[in-house]
Amino acid sequence: MRRKPIELAAVATAAVPGLTPTAVSSAPDDPADFDSALLLDSEGKRWRVRSPRHAEASARLETEFLVLRAFTPGIRAELPFLMPTVAGTVRQGTLSTFVYSHLSGATRSVEELSTGSAALTRELGAALAAIHDLPHSLVSNADLPSYTPNEFRQRRLNELDQAATTGKIPPLLLRRWEHALEDVSLWRFNPSVVHGDLHEDNLLVDGDRVTAVTGWTDLRIGDPADDMAWLVASNDQDFVDAVLAHYTSSRRDAPDAHLLRRAALSAEFALAQYLVKGLAADDEDMIREAESMLAVLAEDVAEHGGQPISVEPLPQPAVTVQPIGPDAPGSAPGQEPQPVSDMATAVHVTPIPRDELPAAAQEDAGTQAAADGDPEDSTHDAGAAATDGDPEDGKPVADAPAAPKPSAADDTSTTALTVVPGQRH
């Protein structure tokens, strides 16, 4: 059940002794997980109240409390922005409500940030770099999650399998995401400290400055691209490139070449995570919203290809050739398919040796051969054959070997051929 701001103000008085609210208003937050409000007390101070809507959200707030305690004054002093400070907490049943000291600045939409000044763009890049350059010991000392690139990739694959079981993810997106997750070259990066829930609602801006970063509930060591997902989702490439340039120049370690590809994948996959979350909460509004956004994304990818999220191109589905059959287009009704061997009659040619030819055929063959030759040439050849011998004694060569008689198998004469129809198979 959603709590109204006036109810949160009453809870805050129990969490912070001496707090006397004089004004209250709602505050932007994740509506699926938290109810939030801004308070103004009798001394003119401002406070922020966050109340979880379920046990998992309460656990995240308790984790954030531990994270904020891990940020020592020395670490906070090196950051170019302020961080929240917990002023008090109160537990109601299984849920814990937290009250934070107010931070100056206000949230802005992605469109407002992308149309901001160059100085604001530089501030955004520097803030992202400062988070990712935090020491790993900050996370490990607080017993927070830490993932290697392969562990992170496998974790995302498991989430994809879970999303696929819902039957509500368009097949095009499932193939696209699975291909990117199996592209090993995409997942070669140096893990860093990651905010884990960074988006425009957790950035407070005052003029051209990023004054504070809030929402530290998912701090971990993992893929820095996760903190870029909201940036890539803006679909303003000039803005993204400008922030990335300042981010790269501000970081101690150069980011990998595929940072934005994984960020785009993270932005798309967030829709599947939102759907799974809605199904787990049995929230029909969340489910319908997630399905609608997934359908729009699938249409955009099908029509325009979407943003590049993998190094290797996605293989195109193989073309299926429809076999010819009685139901194939163009076939006569009731007509059975004809085997290829029956479509043409095979012809076998068997040569017949000359010795086996009838006498009449041999005479015809000889007559035809004589008729085809030149009489003068024939006489000349005969005379030449009679006088051809040794040039010294003029005698014919009597012991010249006779030409071998062709055997039946070697006779390729086509004087008479028998055509034998081939057998149908």
C-alpha cells in the first residue's frame, strides 16, 4: 500500500528526535520499490524520507546504510559531489524507513541534461569517472558483491533464461541478447566499483554542477557499462559521445572499446528485468508497461536494426526451402509428386562389334566408306601402299606388323546402335 507524504512526515518524527515538519511534498523515486517525501522543518532544514514498499526494497535500504558508513570522510573528500547521510531510521514490522539529511540540487530529465551546457556535460563525465575509480577495498570491506567479467556475463545469461521462461519476451530480442552475451570478445573489461542504480533520478544538479549522487543501494564491483545504460538510452549520440570523452579523460584507467555496446545491451535488458519484477510482484500495470516497451523495442530493432550491442554481427536465420509435394503451390489437386528419376527416360547405348554385324550391314558400311572418300585420293593411296618399302632396293616391306584388329570391347563404331530403353526405378 502506497504511503502519502503526510504519513512519511509522521514516520520521520519518530526516526529523528526533535524533528518538527512544517511542510511536506512528494519526491521522485522508484515507485515500484519506495515511497519518498521531502520535509521542511521548523528550523528551515530539509530532509528526505524513503520508505520501502516490500522486504526486498527494505533490504536494499539497509545495504545502502552500510555502504554510506563505508565512505569514510577521506573518501568523501575526494569525490566531486556530495553523498547522503543517514539521520535516523525506524523499523515498522519487517520494513525499515530511513531519513536522510537533505542535499542541495534537483533532479532533471535526460532531455534536460542532454540539452544542458558543456560544463554540465563535463561534470557528468567526471562524476561517473570518480565512482568507477573508487578503491575496490570499499566494496570488499563491506562484504558487497564482486564479479569478474565472466561471472557477470554468466549472471546475465541466467537472468536471460529466467526472462525467457515468462514467454513474454519477443523472440527477436531473445536471439539478439543471447548472441551478445555469447560474444566473448564483448566481455573483456576491467571490473570497477559500480554504483549499480545510476540514472537521472539519482543525480542532483544545481546550475551547471552535479551537486550530489544518491541511491547507493546496489554498490558492487562489476561492469562499469551498467552505470552508462541510462546515458545510452537517451538516444542522443552527441550527448553520449561528449560525456564519454570527459569520462575517459577523467579516469585513471582507460575504458575498454566496447563499453557503450554493453551499456546499450544493459539498457535494453533492463526492460526484461522490469517485466520479471512485475511478474514477481503480480503487478498488472508493470507487466503491461513492460510488454508494451518490449514490443516497441522489438519493432525498432526489426525496422532499423537497433543500437549495436555485439562485436560479431547477428547471424541471419537460414532460408527454408519448401519441398515439392501435392500441396505445394502450383501442384494440381490430387497429383502425386513424381520422382526425379521418372521425370526423364534414361537411354543406354550398347556398342555392337563389327564382327557381329549382319553381312548386309557390313556391305552397306563398306559402300558408305567408299562413297565418302575421293576416288583419286583412294587410287593414290593404294599405289603408295604398294610401292612403299625400302628406298634402296625398292622392295616392299613384307614383315611390317599388321595393324591390330580391334576387339569387340574397343570397337566404338556407331554404324549400328541398339537403343535400349532405361528401366524406371
